[in-house]
Amino acid sequence: MDKNKFAPTPPMGWNSYDYYDTTVNEEQVKANADYMAKHLKDYGWEYIVVDIQWYAHAAGSQRDRYQYIPFGKVEIDEYSRLLPCPDRFPSSAGGRGFKPLADYIHSLGLKFGIHIMRGIPRIAAHNHMKIYGTDRTANEIADPSSICFWNPDMYGVNPAAEGAQEYYNSIFRLYADWGVDYIKCDDICRHDMPSAEQETIMIHKAILNSGRPMVLSLSPGPARIEKAWHYEKYANMWRITDDFWDHWPLLLNMFERCELWQNHVSGGCYPDCDMLPLGYIGKGFNDERYTRFTKDEQITMMTLWCIFRSPLMVGAELTKLDDWTLKLLTNKKVLRLISRSAGARQVMRDKNQAVWLSRDTEKDVLYLALFNLSDNERMVGISSCEIGLDTFMGHTLEELWTGEIMQGKEDTFKTAIPPHGARLYAIQ
């Protein structure tokens, strides 16, 4: 299997984290999947991803004190492999794991994904539990000095230990049996621990060994630009930022991050700008709210993510999407950039504006994105020579968010853009 074929275009889907934090349950996952199948699938949205701590009992019950309950009870099999908590995922009871839920997602024509933490459960190491495929036990492959500083569930794996690869092989064979299509692996992307780089390789090998294609997404960021070759070789997606939320300074900062990573986007390999905090988010964090982003900021976010070709993962509770947000997520001409554009590059950026350019891979079309980064309405423009045209004269410019069509009239194109807003043009 060739891992670059697992995600020929940037994955598009829904992730439970932004709305549910650690608390999502089977009924809620199914409800969001049903919504996606009915309203979003025809536009390219296809992944349903269950995020962190699906194996934890009582997740979220002490949210005023802990995001992750220290050394809480987890569901685990005899071979040190975490299982879905049956209190939240009742179809998993009896050792069935996520297979019934994955089967349901697949029946809708969608794909199923889960979040995992790097390493092996601490409880497995403490209890010297078995590992499938080897006579080594969990304590013999666990590295107690390799720990996640924000989540208490796991020890890192010692890559040199006999049985370590067998452990990773065993969990991914289990995921393959369940029908998992997408893995978001956490505590690994920014290489906080020395073993993270090698554990990425072990996970990559385990996916290939499983016999089932699985997209591999690495978190959290920021990823290390000097290790771009490593991410490209062993993963499909890697986070270029820490958790992204609905604050303008974080969105503004993404222009620097996309500039840094613009030359590392290719088929099956995608620097990841993180989830889209749209619609209603925050319930599991005891802060349910409609996104703080203005509508113009949401357009800026979608425009940058699409022209850069970041994976698109919606963080909203889909069943609460309003008409405006649904329209934002179903603009076929904008979403075309995700699957049928290439060569995106930043043409210019200063404190007030930014300009990005890419090209269609099937049609003689250029895509021009103009961003107003300032706090006031302003004219944003570019000269034709800066984007490789002799002149704008004779070219048609279609603004893909509004549908407005205009004719180029001179060698420079300018347009008024509201504060923190964007315009995206197809130039023919």
C-alpha cells in the first residue's frame, strides 16, 4: 500500500472535539453523521471522527477541575488495547468495539475516524498486561519518562524494546477489524518527547501492516518545519498550529504559518490548519456558544484553508448549523480548490493585507485570494504582473463567495474589502 493514496485530496469531515470535548456519545455521533450524509456529503464532506477519550469512563464529569480525569477508569482488553466505553457507545459492548458504529457510518456512504494518544495505556504497564503477538508485557515496552504533559492516560513506547512494534501492529489490526478509515494521533506532531519521531514511523508501519488504508493525522502542532520531510514520508496530515479557536489573533497568525508551509502541500501530504470552529461549539467545555468569528472572518478562514489546501474538519455541532453556515460549507466553486487546485503561494503580505494565488488543475483558471488583515475597510489589490498576467484586461473575474462577475479593465485590480474579510476570484 502507498500511504500517499490514502488521501489523494485533503480530507473533509467533522470532528467531535470543538463541541463535545471528551464527552461525545454514540447517539450524538450518529446524529452528526446523519446530518452530513443528508446535507454535506454531496459537497465532498465524508469523514466522521470521534475525538479524544472515547475509552474513558465518566469523561467530562469533573470538567470544572480536569479536562482529563487523572488516572481515571478506562475500557481496555486483555492485550492492553483501549476499547470504546460501553456507557457512551453501547453498540461496542461484548468486545465489538467500534465496528457497529463504523458499519453505520459506512452505510451512509461516509468514512469513520478515531483519535488516539501516542503510546500504551499506563494502566496496562502498571498491571503488566499482555501484548498481542508477543510474549512481552506492557511494562517491558513502556517508557515511563515519555509522558504527555497535558493528558495522563499513556506512557510513550520505547522504540528499541522488543514487542514495541508488535503493540502498535496489534492496535492497528484491531482498528482495521473495526473498519477505521482515519486516525488522528495526538501528543506526537511537535516531537515533545524524543521517541515521538520514531513512534510516528512505528505507527506508519502498523497501518501498512494492518492491510487497511487509514489516513494518518498528527497532532498537536506546531509541526517542526525542519522535519517536513519526515511528516511527508510517514503521515498524511500534520498540524501546523496548536489548537485553533475562534479568536481573530489566531486566524491572523495562520497567514504566517501557511506562508511557512506553502511549499510542502502535495498529494497525500497536507499541512493542517486545524478544525473550523464554526456554528455552535464549546458545550463540552462548559462554554456553549456561537462562534466568535464574524461572518467576514469566517469567509477569510474558509478562503485561506481552501486556497492553501488544508484538510477541512468542521468542529460545529452539525445538527445546529444555521442556513448561513451551511451555505458557507457548501459553496462548490470554493470547495473545488480543495480537490482541483495546486501550486498555492503567498504573493505578498504586510500588516494590512495578504494575497494568495493558485491555479486550477483541470481548467485554465487562476484563483486569486485577497485578504484585508486590518481593522478597517480598505482597498486591497495586486498588479497583473505579480500574478503572471500581462494585464487584467480581457479577463473575467468571478468572486466565488458572492457570484459577482466583472471584467478586468487595466493592469491593476483592486476591490474594497471589509475588516478581517476576504475576496476569492476565479480569473479566466
